[in-house]
Amino acid sequence: MVDALHAPSYLQMSAISKAFPGVQALDKASLSVSSSEIHGLVGENGAGKSTIIKVLAGVYSPDAGSIVIDNVEQDRHSPGSVHDAGVRFIHQELNLVPHFTVAESVFMGQEISGPLGVRKRLMRKRAEEFLELSLHYRLNGNKLIRDLGVAERKLVQIARALIDNEAKVVVFDEPTGPLASNEVEQLFSAIRALRERGIAIIYVSHYLGEITDLCDRVTVFRNGQDVAVLAGADAANSQTIIQHMVGRDITTLYPERRKVGKKPMLECSNLSCRPHFSGVNLQVNSSEIVGIAGLVGSGREELIDVLYGLKTAQSGTVTLDGQPLHVDSPHIAVKNGIVLVPRDRRNTGLVLDMSVADNINLASLDEVSSYSIERKKPGKIRATALAKKLDIRPDNVSAIVRFLSGGNQQKVVLARWLATGSKLFIMDEPTIGVDIGAKVEIYQLISDLAHGGESADSALEGSSELAGDDNPAGVIISSSDPTELLGLCDRIIVLLRGEVIADKPVEELTLDSLLALTTGGNVRTTDEPLHSQ
Amino acid sequence: MNNNTQSMAFDWRGFTGYLPFLVFILMLGYLGYSAPNLLTAESIDLILRQSVPTVVVCLGLAVVVIAGGDDVVSGGIDLSIPAAAVLAAAIIADQLTNHGTAFVPALSMAMCAAMLVGVVNAFLVVRVGMTPLLATLATSVATVGITKVVTASRRINVDHPTIVGLRDNELYGLSVGVLLTMVLVVIFYAAVHRSKWGMNLQAVGGNRDAADISGIPVRRMLAQSFVVASMAGGLASVFILARGSGSSPGSEENLLLEMILATFLGAAFSPRRVVTLWGAVLGAVLVTALSIGFKSIGVNVFWTGCIKGALILFVVATAALATGKK
Amino acid sequence: MAESGQLTSSTGATFNTLAGSFFRQFGFLLIIAAVFGFFSFYATNFLTGSNLLNIVEGSSILLILALGMTYIVALGGIDLSVGIAFDFGAAFAIVALKNYDLVWYLAVLAGIGGGLLVGLLNAFLVVRLSVSPFMATLGTFFIGSSVQRIFTNGGGPISHRRAPQEFRNLAIGNVSGIPTEIIIAAVVLLIYYLFLEKSIFGKRIHAIGMQREAALVAGINVKKYLFWGFVVAGATCAIGGIIGSANLRMFSPLAGYSYLLDAIAAVFIGASLNRSGRPSVTGTLIGVLFLGMIANGLNLMGLNFNTKDALEGIILVVVLMLAVYQQKAMTHRQ
């Protein structure tokens, strides 16, 4: 373990261990943070970073180890005592009440109350002052939360955590997930303002570009241990961070690019769904991977919803293989071979309490039944074959999907659509919450899908029901990760405020030019290298 | 970011949200037109008197819905308030008429019984983890069963001076019952909308996780909301007795209908489109006005249930359309 | 919805002993056995062949309604209007016989048609207007009750003493010794079992009930299933109403209401018996028989009518509580 104490630590967690049934989530892990420091915390899913945050929060009690805050050993560690010690948490979810005002939200649970009840006017004044002075942002305290943008809501969340001026340590848990790049800057300046006030900041994020931009030091977690504490140039080099995270060199994340088909598969012209987007033209050929880039609110999510029939377009035409198609419900899309791998896997991608086999067979039950009565055995055989092909673990298809890791869950969704013989795959944030190892596998799979891949049929000899494997498919990938789009796609369209502002082959784009396009010219500097060749 | 694009189109959703309110006003306008004496001071007084029990149970339901969120299935709902009110009314009537108990001890007994219903609800929802819908439906049926034991399924007349006075005595030109109810409304308003407790209650209903991480005792607040609701039911009992000059079996069903209609209609009146106390109270008065109005233009009394049922559906359907499906 | 219920998890965690986990698994079966033992001991004539047959026969109508309810709960909804569909079934059948002199099987069809109307109204409200099932069926309940009062001028029964024997036999007849009621209920049970538990439609229905959005994205025509769910449930409950009216040779308004909570309770008791905590046809059957046993036992103990009502209500609360408790305990795996 690297010890990089260059300043006295304000918060010191040492040799923390925590086991859950069957998993050693933390194994003598340590984390130390100084005042006036932004300390990054990174690691793959399951590396233990969220567990150690929960131990710090007092949600989990550690099996072993010690926590020292401001030279005081915390022996009875509970959410209350942590709060009293000045540790505050900015959670990933925007935990706010939509119909509350800004002032009410900032003072939620700590209202100022006088003899005549809560003092709304005073709370409003204090909230506005705090936002302006400490976070450098002007916001009307009487505005309703539901009328705010995502970044503003985040600021309200921060204000709520800090309004009592007792905060010494602030933990940001994946704060930028729902933010657009320009909003991220706004958040960063607020975080830097906190550092100037002497607060210790722990910053947990998947986005390495943010870590390298923002953090003074970085602790890397792997397999429940802190494997490295990086400072200086190392903390600004994402390649170094990745190496520590994965424990090996990852040279190629993305599969080799292959030939794009000539035959147009999906053609949309002048598609509009106001106020989200309008006049969108989109063409996908067979064997082509088309990326959709765009900020939150650019209409990217809604375009996917319209293509899949979750939302209805107001105007425009869609043709599939030259035939006009009207998709107003997902079952019609599926019937026509258009399938969706949704962004919110746990809520919309899978039925979490059903087994792997049931989830795989769910869209093609007709094929594993006779006279509409389900036949368990063929269903199980088919699911097992697909699970094996995609290397879904555990390989027991009776396992309940809820307990699978993110990457394996995503593979179950893909297996379901392989079983239906689909020809156009729409993938919305296909690798969100998936660790790097599984990411590589999913990228390979997407490439194989598009090219009528070898990966598809070898495991399934004899089960001819599994159509679609020999036919190359078209793939649409919508992603907020520009490197993923650049590494995987053949062509990228960029949405800005509901309009397509670019439709270019990937060769004509660089990370900087793509970012410039998505933000409307507002380039966000990043030194994150591309991992593709 | 898409705020500017959104504002270009006419805000249909906001409009649909107001639709129930408009329809209501139109309906009352029609009734006022076809039965001109509906808008006299005398009949407004009658409307207020008649609406008193509904107003009080609505206060209770509003508290539960505010604390639980307004999704009827997973959120807060208490179907047992009318049953608790009718049980309390039965106990008071039985004690006053059949046992000669004084008013205050009779009321205390009734309040205890009603609050017991609330405590059971709170236990079932917060401890056992039943959905409020299922829990309060079950306690409501059990409560109705217990009421039958108390009354032996018979009507009990009450002519106790306190109860009669509640209806007939007047102060500053308003009936005592109406005045007392106004006081109750103010107390509930102060508690829910002006106090720390009330802000926390609203936070729990608005976003349970957010309330939890803000250090608000979510489970305790939920439990308290059910007990407060049953207390409202207990208090409503005296007004039920005053209105009907006694307790009659089976009166909980109509009260339930009016309570739900009024409370959810009230949400359509509130600027934030959520269930509020004011909305519920206003809703209760308007629903009563509607009942009396229909009666005064000679609509068969059996039809009013049908009209109210349809109104509930209308209110809820427009609310569903206004919030939009995901 | 599945996620929102997780807030209460911390209390269940203390219940971790061996005895605790045994109770979680089999607790409810033990309660059933205990209640059975209690009545065998204290209620004279409880444990006789003819009385046990009585329990089964007496549970037939409730079983039919509870099956309709099972369908809706499996879809993730609830149906507060099962009683109305029951009443409409009875009313349409009796009126068809009395006022239109229809032959008995057409009267049966008319009764089912009455239930279909109720189901269609629910389906329209839920699918077209996206009203939540609870609110929709509550509205239907109020409207349906009101319509019955209007039709009967305040709630008087419509009796038809001269109902044809074939119609009466639906309730009181028998086929080689087995009461027709039981046979009808068994047929409905079998159809529901094949449909909900064995067919691919059932699998889709359960998927919708567990996670509606996920089922939608998986290409299941959710609206179609919801629509037909309410329609079929309405028709099913009407069958119960027809048997009920055949038994008494009359239609008594609002009689169906008394089945509502029992039907809900049976479904939730049944769900608590499943490992997955899902409603199921077999679970519902056990729940119905359990409730039938309690009603029968209390009757045999010779309690006053009002007391019996109150006791049944309280027992229901306790039983539902235990059922839900067990269900939560079983599904709360870390």
C-alpha cells in the first residue's frame, strides 16, 4: 500500500474490513483525506468504494478497523455521530421533493422555527445567501424544485448538506451522472469553492476525466482494498489510474472496426416529437453501428423512445427494409425485429425477480411452448445455450436476475433479443454501470451482432429457432460517453437542442470535435486518451 | 435547457389539471341557475352544516396522503377513517342513550376506540409492511364488524343537549358545529403547513428517501399520520351524530365516497397539484353543495352516488392525463 | 413499486434464528393447522365428512371471485369491484329469467354479459384513461352500487320463485353426488390454473405484475393484457353471482360486497404461501379454504350474528397481517 501523507489527515479510515454472506467487500482497506483537499475515489463496480462510503456514513458497521475524524477515534459510529462529526454526503440520486421550494428543500429536516411556526421568509433569505456566497450561484428561494435544471438541483442538494456551516468533510457520490458537460463545470467551481473554505472533499466517480480534472489525490480501490494512492502527475493521468483499477494493462477496449453494409435498413425522415426533437433524419444500414451523441435534454433519450414506440412522433416517416412502419408500442417494434436495450436496466430492462431463463425467453415465449402451454425443458435448454455463449455468470439459468452483476444483467438483456432473431438493435447507454472487463465483452458482442457474427451460432448448433445470427444486424448506440461512441461506431449523429447538427463518419471526428459538437461549441477540455486504435 | 422550447406550445398538461375544477364550477353554476335558492345565505348555511363531518374526515385523509404520497396504491391512503368515525359515533350514541354516560367520558371512550383503529393501521403499515390500501381496507371491515356488535345493527337516537346544541346553537350567526370545525381546520393547518412537524410530514410524502437522509424519522411520521387521521375520524363522530340525530348503521360507505372524492378533488385546486388541507376542505364543502344542489332540483337521491362515483373517476382520470404516463 | 417497499427492511433482519427462518417458511401452514385443530376440538361436528364437504361447497363462490381477483393482483392491480360484477351477474340472470322468460342457459349468458359490462368499464378506465386500478374499480364500485339502488328503487331484492329447475341446479344440484357448485368452481379453477400458472400468457401476466415497464420493453402488449384481465375477471365474478342467485332464486342488491375483502384476503394469504411472494391459483385455493374453514367453524360454535361478523373481521386483519409479514420476511433476502 502506498502511503502518501503529505498533510495531516483530517479523516483517517484504517484497515477497515467488512464481509457480507459470500463476499469480502472490504479487506483491510484504508482511506485518508486532508482538509482543503479534493480526494478522488475510484474503482470498478464491486471494488468496495461504495461499501467504504457506507461504512463512513454509518450505514454499515465495519467488522474490523478504525475511523478517526479530527484526531478523535469514532468508536460508536452511527449516522447521527457521523453527522455530528461534520461529515456530509451528497448522494447520487437527486433526493429532493419536486413540489418543495428551494428554501424548503435546503432546510428540509432542519427548519428554522419560531413561536408562530416555521419561518419561511427567513429560511428563504438564508438559503439564497448561502447559495450565492458559498456556491457562487444565484437562485430564487421560492422556485419549485421541479422547475429547476439538474445542475441547480444538485446545488440545492449541496446547500442542504452544508447550510448549518458545520461541514468538515463532504462526500460526493457520483454527482455528475445526470449532468451535461457545461453543467459539470458549474458544479466543479462550487466544489473548488468548498475546498477554499478548508473542507475535505471525497469525490467518487466513474468518469476518470473528472477525477483527473478535479482531484488533488486519488485512492484506487480493487477487490476490497486500496491498491494505490496517487498524487501529482499520477493523479492526472487516467491511463495510470486504469492500470491500478484493473490490475493489468488494457490496450484495446474496442473490437476492430469491420465493413459496413450497403443495404439501408432503417430510414427515418423528418421525425419530430416536440418539444424534445424535430426534423430528425436517421439512416442505419445493415452491419452498421450508428452512434447518437448529445447532452441530457438534447432529445437523445426521446428519439430512442420514439423509435421503439415508447413515445409517439408527431410527424415524420419511418421505413424498415423499405417498408413503411408505424411503431406506436414496443410490441410492434419487437414484432418487426426492432429491439431495445434500455438505459435503466434494473427498472425497464429486466424483470428482476424472474430467473435468467425466464428473462431470456420472455420475448419469444411462443417458441418454447406448445398450444400456448409453456414447455420448461426446451426453454431451459435454449436459455442455457445462450447464457453459455454470452458467458453469463452464474451459469445456472434458474438464478434470479436481481442478484447478478450489472454486466451479467446486461448480457441477459442481450440474450433475450438474440433469442428473438432481431435485426435492429437500439442500445441506450449499453455499458452504464458495467465494469471494464464486461464492457470489453459487450463491445465485442455488439460488433459481432452487427456483422452476423461468429459468436452467435457456434454454441447453438441444431437449434434453428435462433434466427438472426447469420443475418447482419443494424445497431444504434446512444451514449453519453464520447470515447465509447468513437471507439465503437461507424457513424455518429449529434443532437443539440432537439436537432441533428452533425451526421459524420467516425473517421472525421476526434474527441475534441465531438465534444465541441455536443456542447454546441462549448468545448470542455479533457486529457483523457482514447483507448481505441 | 428545453424550457424555452416547451413554453412555445400551449401548456395542455397544466390545463387538464384545472379541468375538474372548471367542471365543478360549471356544475355548481348550473345548479345555482336551476335552483336559485341554492345561493341564499340560508342554504349556504345548510351546506356548511351538512359538510362538517366530511370536512373533518377529509382533514384526516389529507394528513395521511400528505405523509404517504398521493399514489393510491403505494402511497398513503386511509380507507378506515369513516369506519372509525362511525364506530366512535356508535359508542357515543350507545353510551349517551343506553347507559346514561355523561358526554365527556363517552367522547373519551369513542376517541380511544377510534385511535385504536389508527394505531392498528400504523402498526400494519409501518411495522408489518402492508400497503396502506390493504391494511386500512382490512381494519375498516373489522371496524364495521365491531360497530355492529356495539349497536346490534340498529339505529340509536341521540337527544343529548351537547349533540343537539352542536347542530342548533348559533354563535355570530354560524352554527356551533361549523365554528368548531373551523377551529379544527385552523389547528390542522397550523400543524401541517406551518410547523416543523408538518414540513417534515410533507417531506416524507414528497420523497421518502430524501426525508430519510435528511434525518427525518420517516417511520414515526408515517405512524403518526395514521393516528392523527383516526383522531380526526373520532372527532368527526360527534358531528355525524349531530347531523343525523343519532347513529345509523352503514353510514360509513357514503362518507368514504365523499371523503375520497373531496380529498382528491382538492388536489386539483392546489397550485402545486398535490393533496393539501385547504384543497380537501374546499373539496368537502363543494361536494356537499353538489349533493344538496342535486337534491334541490329533484334528482333521485340514488343517482347522486352514481354522479359522485363518475366524478371521482373524472377527477382521477384528468389527473392521470395531466401528469402524463411514463 | 417493488423498490419502494424496501424501506422497512431493517426490522426483519433481527429475526435470524433457526426457529425464525422455520417460521418464515412454514409459519402460515402452521397457523392453518392450528386453526383446524382448534375447530376440530371446540366446534362440535366440525370434523365430519359432511361438514368438510360443506366447507368446500360453501367456499365455491368465494373461490370463483378470488380467482378473478388473483388474475388482477397478478397483473399488479387490485379489483374493488368484484362484488359489483357478482351483483350484475346475479341481476342480469334473474331479470333475464323473470322479465324476458329466457331459457336457463341464455340467462346464464346474460349474467356473464352483466359481469363483462363491469369488466369493460374497469378495463376502459384503466387502459384508456390510465386511471390506477384501485381508483378505477373504486369508482366502478360506487357507480355499480348506485345503479343497483336506482334499478331496485332503493335496494329491495328481486326474487323469482319460479326459476327453472335447471337454473336452480347450478347451485343446489349434483352430478353423481358431487354438488354442481363444486364442479363449476373446479372447472374455473382448472382453467385459471392452466392459464395463469402454465401458459405463456400467465408468464407474461406475472411479468407485467412484477415490473410493468420491463414487460413493456420486452415487447409484451401490456395494454392488451390489462384490458382482457379486467374483462375476464368481471365475467368470472359474474359466474359466482349467477350461482348465488340460483341458490336463493333472487337477486339481492349489493350482496357481492361481502365477498370483497375475503377475496382480497384469500389472494394475499395465497401469495404469502409462495416462495416468491407472488399471487397464485393454488395459493388462492388454500386461502379460500382457510377462510371458509374459519367462517364454518365460527358458525358451528353458535355465535351471535353480529359477534361473528366482528370476529371474522378481526381474524381477517390478523391473518392478513401474518400473511404479509411472512411474505415480506421471505422475499427480504439480502
